[in-house]
Amino acid sequence: ARGKGVLVIMNDEINAARDVTKTNTYRVETFRAPELGFLGYVDADAVSFYRASTKRHTADSEFTLSGVTELPVVETVYSYVQPSTIMLEALLSANVDGIVLAGTGAGIVSRADLSTLVQVPLRDRPVVVRSNRTGNGRVVPLGRYDELGMIPADTLNPQKARILLMLALTRTQDLDEIRRIFSEY
């Protein structure tokens, strides 16, 4: 498994940590990479890999936390039809470093959340990443969100997008650079 990154191995299936998620509250067969699939099998006769992640990870990572004593503050807000904007307003007032918006469908964000965000000038706004709450599929660049400085999370769920944004913010505040990081990891 050397060089394959962090792996989750349960029930004789090998999954990439980036892609895997818990899919059931109690079952031992809970860890799955729904659309991307597992990497291989662990059987009595051999460990067999059939694919590998093409995303950067572990030894190929640019991140180092040496000298970092505290990670940037990044919070997650779920978007839905007619949301209260209290959570988003509180996070903007608290000057958090980043916000992951767990949008509907393809990372679509409610109009109420958008209008709350655009009240803060881009230069004063936390870095905002669009993820989705559906569990599968990519969140891709979309003009109306890109113009507002929002970064698509690709296939990362909100929890994983939050971690990557915290790591990215230890290196840079530049939106183009953070966009690159999200496309490579």
C-alpha cells in the first residue's frame, strides 16, 4: 500500500480516505466510496489493488503543519429552501477564516445565503467553499458563484472540504491558489 495515501480497510475492501464515507449508523459494511468505488480487496491469498487515487495526498502534499499552533477557523453552514440567515450572519460577524456552504444538488446556495454574503465586500469576506449535502457528485465551477469568489469543492463532502480549507488557509488567502488546491486534492 506504500504510496497509495491514507486508506480505510474494512470488510476486506480498500478505500481511499479522500473518497470514503460512513453510510450506515450501525452496520460494519458502512464505509463506502459510493460513486468512485473502492481501490481493491484484502483476501486470504493477497492484497489486490485495481485502481489508485489520482488526487494529491500524503507524501505528495504541499502542506506542513510545522510551526502551526492553531488551525484557521472554518465553519459549515447547510443551505436549504428559505433558510434563516442567522448562522451565516453570526459567522460573518465573528470574522471566521472560512465557511463551507453545504448546498443543495450541485452545491446550489439559497438566495438568502447569497444576499447575506454579498453584503460583505469580497476582500473582507471569509473564504467560501461550495460543497453539497447530497453525498455524491461533483460541485463544479459556476459563473455566478465564481464571480462572488466562491470555490467549488469537487467531490469533497462538507466535512472533508472544511478540513482541506483549514489546511489551505495555513498557506494562503489567495482565492486562485485555494481554487487550485481544491482542484488538485
